[in-house]
Amino acid sequence: MKITVNEQHFEAEARPGQCLRTYLRDRGCFGVKKGCDAGDCGACTVHVDGEPVHSCVYPAVRAEGRSVTTVEGLAKNGELHPVQQRFLDAQGFQCGFCTAGFLMTTAALDEDKLADLPRAFKGSLCRCTGYRAIEDAVRGVKHVEEPAGGQAVGRNLPAPAGPEVVTGTARYTFDLDVPGLLHLKLLRSPHAHARIRHITTAAALAVPGVHLVLTHHDAPDRLYSSAQHEHVEDDPADTRVFDEVVRHVGQRVAAVVADSEAAAEEGCRRIEVTYDVLPAVIEPGEALRPGSPVVHDKDPAASGIARPQDNVAAELHGEVGDVEAGFAEADALYENTFQTQRVQHASLETHGAVAWFDEDDEGTGRLTVRSSTQTPFLTRRSLCALFDLPEDAIRVVAGRVGGGFGGKQEMLVEDVVVLAALRLRRPVKLEYTRAEQFFGATTRHPFTVRVKAGARRDGTLTALALHVVADTGAYGNHGPGVLFHACGESLAVYRCPNKKADGYSVYTHNVPSGAFRGYGLGQVIFAVESVLDELAARLGLDPLVLRERNVIRAGEAMITADGEEEDLHIASYGLDQCLGIIRTAAAEPAEPAPPGWLVGEGSALAMIATAPPRGHFADARVSLLPDGTFDVAVGTAEFGNGTTTVHRQIAAGELGTTAGQVTIRQSDTDLVRHDTGAFGSTGTVVAGKAVLRAAGGLAGQILDFAAEHLGVDRALCRLEEEAVGYAGKRVLLKELHQAALAAGRELTADGHFDGTPRSVAFNAQWFRVAVDPGTGEIRILRSVHAADAGEVMNPMQCRGQVEGGVAQALGATLFENVRVDERGAVGTAAFRRYRLPAFADVPRTEVHFMTTADTIGPLGAKSMSESPFNPVAPALANALRDATGVRFTELPLTRDRVWLAVKHLDAQPESPAG
């Protein structure tokens, strides 16, 4: 087979049935990504004779004799293609995993197609950006500032990896060639609940190329949690690498390791398993009833499960004041039950890991695990505990991670990969398929939330009560934390003397739930903010007036149903500004709606802690290099959260240099002492503060050393950049490094931060919508988001985080739904069955940042990656209520659900809405 790839000629046969995507990656074209392998996402787009194609569904043999261009071949003679330059100028990416596909699609558009981007991008998906930055890139809008001298913090400086992202040279988890690599595939359970009576592997081992089959007989007899937290006891220990009892459809049963994925898959097909099928419970309400099948028959003391015999993974019960007395003194009451659905993280890069041994001269070596993870340090700790290895026996490193959203705060693949590598002492790889992401990874917790609220005539709240049931699925990973967090800030944001919460995280035989953007808050905020709008309606008040009358104020204590959150503080307050932005938007002239459509508007607010409770640790090291530049080593991972850019800016500001003189090394357990991980919106406020302290320590060392050894006055040294410019200062720094080397010193400093005390961030969302009563279609006429992020480190980047959060939340509000049938099987295990927001679905959101400076966060900054998600669903539901008169209590707000409710209301106008 003769083929030209990026103007290089190859003669290599394609494997039977091989697609062009894998053929190109075999030739080293790692810019061609796997997002779906079904032609749904566009991440694998390449040009064949100038025409864009999805290479995952394009047979490799069809490219014989043709010219293929990948993203690596767009640049010519060292010059970026104009489209690549525009994506750099607009920073039209976040995690960047989809970027090569968008670049290749854009580069092939003619003027007619450029005029209709929703149609042009109908086969391309981005989970991070919300598409505004991509459209700006296509249109040639420039947002990036030139990395010149001056203050680094607060400017739109570019992501350090930008050039690699747009040229396809950024290296994600599997973008490397590992010699002798073996492939691992998993056999999964067809039953929601069953005991493995017998398993036969002989036929699988007889498949040519198969090296190893692993079952529960080979697994460590140790329970753990796939969830990764600083405190191991936060999550129930209820999981084994392989278990003789399966508890959901899709659970691992066995693993086959072979020379190729095809051989491993064939090996899985040949494993013979005899099951004793057991009764299953799918609905959490049923799981709580006496006599229901027990999901985990384990010792509560050993496992950390609250009440295993009752299927309760965790529970909370708290009350401040007297809620019943508060309801009795209210002039208006409202009570209703709300339901939220399962949502998939849908990060474009699926879960995966590869492990290999770095052999030493004695034939022994350390195991390196390269993983798509948000928690490399915690994953190393979990692996060492699971396999009884010392901490220095394993190195965990994350390349650039292709999206996370909380879904990669788990150990879902590394354990089985390491088990296989330890057995074979060969490199082993496991990469999830898109289908496996749906039934073998985790989802957002489905919630049932009953809220009762009471208020006086003037809108003053007298009592708030929650009853929450969260479906944690077959395993309790993140179940307790999600439940506790959900009932925390959702109540604490309101000044109410009487509060109560009862909550249950319930085991079922469903696909496990896990960490997801917002960590439970979005589900409960949907209910609370909807109830407050209904309460305002019964009192004849503007919903904003009711909120303004009751929200927490600067300097006040955070009161949940358990009392005061002592380590949580309002270290800066912008909620009043947020509500002011919403009021201004609502007062402005309305956008035109199609004739006959119903129009309404609605808003909601949210508060979130800027770090998890009880400590979230980060270490950083900043060093002066021989060439006069600086190296920053930090443990946190980059997956589109933008921490790499922010850490670079923080270090540059402290060291009095330009961001371009700072190199970032990250997400590698060999770099620094410890980092809890990139989750809980901690990349800026925790790891960023560690970088700030390390950079500040190094700046002090440099000034002291310059004064002591070179006779340079400290004050003059601080002003050196003004006298000689940054280039001259770099010469001075090179001299300092040489002098330090001669003196036997290393100019380097460490920084540490533990994430406590914690501050809070605020967000508010407002929508104006139009609804077609004849079809149920919802059209967003205007979207406004107010964000209190403290001092914004990089406005362009932070705006992208907000837009991406709003877009992801709109998907969860309007159509995303992981459907599970009565057998517990996921029926939406593909992008074409699980609808993600596409370019045409997402409106432009006006993003406003408040003017605040936090006294806890680094340089006044607060977190802003999770929080924009939380107020979106209730704001849209409140706008829909305003337009239709119907209070929708169940997500998603699909067109058929809206149409049926509006039709019912027209037929029976006197019936209560609900």
C-alpha cells in the first residue's frame, strides 16, 4: 500500500479492517485523536486529497495512492498555517484534545461554509470551550496579548502549550511510542448483580498473541475505593480489582493482555463464565426499603459504609434552630420534589493508562505509569497500598490530559494495568472505548431532592429544609463527599435561622456515580433556587428582591444544617455585584422572539468553597536555571483548567520577569513532594499559592545572594529590569547562577500550601428564553453570567472556563441523559445516542467579572472552574416557568417534556403547574 502522509511517502500494508486513524498513528501522527471511533466527534479529522474526513470511520485501504494531511502537516517551511495562527491568537482551545480536528475542518472551509459554522461544525464536538473561542479563532478575532514585559498577572497571556496544541505535537496520554507494548482489554458483566460460579480461561489463552488472562483469582484480596481524596477514609472501601460478585452491568470480570487489541478482544470473547444471577435493585427508593437486595454485605467498621444492610453508603442529618417552628411562623410556604439525571463527563480523551519498567543495570527497575489522571500523587499512593509496594517503586505521570471534569479523580484503569505489568514485566496499555466511558467509568450522581421553604410577607426566610437521596450506584466512590457538599453551600448561602437537612447516598446496582463538576451542589441548587422563585411568586415579590433580602453578607458566618463551617470564610464578597449585573440585564430591552412564542426570564445564584474541606495539599519548587530563566515544578495536572498559564504568570510576577522566561513542569510524582490533585477548583487557589510562596522565596534568595556575593544593592537589584531591561536582567541572573554554582549553592525554593482556611466564590446566571408552545423548543435569547473570581489571573482564560461551564450545564439542563433500563444496562453508550451540546446548541454567554480581591487566595484570586455550572439549570427552569407558567421539577428539560406540560396546561388551565 503506497500512501503520502504530510508529503512523506510510505509503503506499508494496512491491517485487515484497520481505519485510517490508527494507520496514521502507527506512522507517528499522534495529532490524530481518538474521541469516539464512530465518526461523531471530529477529533480524528484529516484531509484526504484535500477533503476533510473522519479518519476513525475511513478505511485505511481507501487512502491507497492518495495524499493525506494531518494537523502536523498544516505548517509549511516553519510557518504556521493561517488557521493555526488564528487559533493561537484567540486561544481557541482549553484541553486541546479536539483542536486538531477543528483545525483540519476549518482549514478546508470555503467562504460559503464559513458563513454557516453551525452546519460546518455539525460533526465536531468540544467539551471545554463552549465554542465561543473556537468561533473567534475561525473569524480571526485576537484575544491573546503579546508576552512582553510588565505585570504578568491579570493579562491575557497565552497558554504555554499553545504552539504544541495547534501543531499536534502536544503529547497526551498515548502520544508516545513504547517498544514491546502489550494491549489489555476487559471482559465485562452482562448482569446487574451476579456471583461468578466458574470462569474458564483456557480458550482465551490459546488465542495467538495472548500472554495473560486475569480474573478475581489473580486480584489482590484487598478492598479500596476508586475515588481519590487526600483522606482515604473519605470514601467507602468497597472495591476490588476483580471481584467474584459483580454489581452492575459493565463491571470488570476479567482482563486479557495480548500483542494487539484485536487478539485481546478475541481472548475476551473466548472466556467462559458461569454466573449465579442474583436479585438486583435499580431505583434508590427501592434500595432503601426493608427487604431489598443488599448491594454490599460488608463490615461497616472495616469498609466505612454507613449502613450496608440498608444500602446506605453515607448519610447526614442536621438541624439548626427549629424548622417546624420556622414553618409555623411563615406567611407563605412552598414544597416540591426535584429530580436530576445521570450525566456523563464526556471528556474527549477517554480513560487510559500505560505502564512499563525502567530497568536498571541489575535487571530490576521502577514502574512508570503514564495515565490520564487528575490525581497522579494520590493514584501512586493507592497503587502502592494495593500492591504492597514502597512509594519510590512507582512513578505516576500525566501528560496533557484531554478533559476531566472530575471524572479522572478516580483510579479506574491504573490498578489493572499495574497488575498486568507486574505479572509480565512488559509494557501494558489499557485505553477505554467511548462505550466503556458510559458503562465502565462514572457519571454524575442522580439526585431526588425535596425542598420546603417558608418566608414572611416581606420575603424574609423563616425555614429551609432538605431531604436528599443520591444514587451512588454500585460503588460508593465519592458518595459521602458529594452528599455532604451538596447540602453545604446550597444552604449556607442564605441567612435563615432555621435549617434542616436529611440526606442519603444510596447503593443501587447501577453504573457507579462519581465526582462531577460542582460535586453535588448543582443538583441541590436546582431544587433550592426553583423553590425560592415559587416562594417569591406566592408572596408577589420579585425573585431578585427575595434573594437580596436573604443572601449571606460579607463578614457573616457560614451556617449549614450542621452549624457553622469554621474553616470556611467570606474572604472577599462579590455576590451583591453579581445580583446587580443580573438586575441590569433584566432591565435592558428584550430581544425579539418569533411570533407566537412564549417569552420569560429567570435567574439563580450559587456559592462554592474554593477548596475541599480538611486540607488539599500542594508543593511547588522554583529554580534559577543556568541560562538565567526559571523552572517551576508543580504536581497539579493540566486538562484545560489553565493552571499552567496561571502558575507561569504568578511566578513571573513574583520574580520580576516575563512569563516567557518561566518554564513549567508538572503532574509528575518525581517533581515535587506531594500534590493532592487537580480537582475541587484548587489549581489556582492551592497549587497557585504554593507556586507563589516558592517564587517569592526564590526572589528573596536571589536578592540576598546578589547583595552578598556580587555587591549589588538589594534596591538596585529590584530596579535592574528598569535600568537594563529584561534581557539585561537575564544576563545578571546568569552571572548569579554561575556565582552560586561556584559557591556550592543552588538557587531554588520550595513552596507549600494546604488549602485551609477556605474562601468562597459566587456566581449568578440569568436567561431570557422563548418557548414554542407547538413543539416545546426552547430558544435562548440572551444569556448573562456574573462571576466573582476575585482578582482574575487571566481574563481571557477565566472567561473560557465560565463559558465552558455554562455550555456543559446547558447540555445537562436541556438534553444530556445517561439512560439506564430496567436491567441496569446503559442504553446511551455512544455520542450519537447521548446528545452533547454542539456548536449550534450553545448561545454566546455575556460574562462579567466582579471587582473583588480575596484575602486567602493567591494575589487575591479565587476559583472559577466548577462554579459556573451550578446556577444554570435553575436559572433556565425559572425562565421557563416565567414563560409557560409551568414549574418543571425534573431534568433534562427536553422538548417533548416541555411540549407535554404546556399542552396539558392549555387543556386544563385551572390545574396546578408541576
